[in-house]
Amino acid sequence: MVFFQAGNTLKFKYFFLLKRSITIHLRVYLMVLLILAFIVKIVNYREGQKRKS
């Protein structure tokens, strides 16, 4: 019974860490996506300016 309880707490701790790391990864991923979108926008804008002139 004690062993089972220890296993449960360990699983819970692991799950918590996993959840935290996933949220961190998601944040980093979102940041990268935003930066990439920003770069693409700038490049497209510059290309548009070149075509106009």
C-alpha cells in the first residue's frame, strides 16, 4: 500500500513536470512562430515596395 502511494506521488510529480515543460515548450514555439511571421511580413512588405517602384 505504501509502495503504491509512493508510485502515485512519483507519477503525479512526473506529470506536473511534464505539464510544466510542455507549457514552456509551447511558449517558446509560439514565440518562434511569431518571430517567423514577423520576418515573413517584413520580407513581403519589402518585396511589395520593390514591385511598386
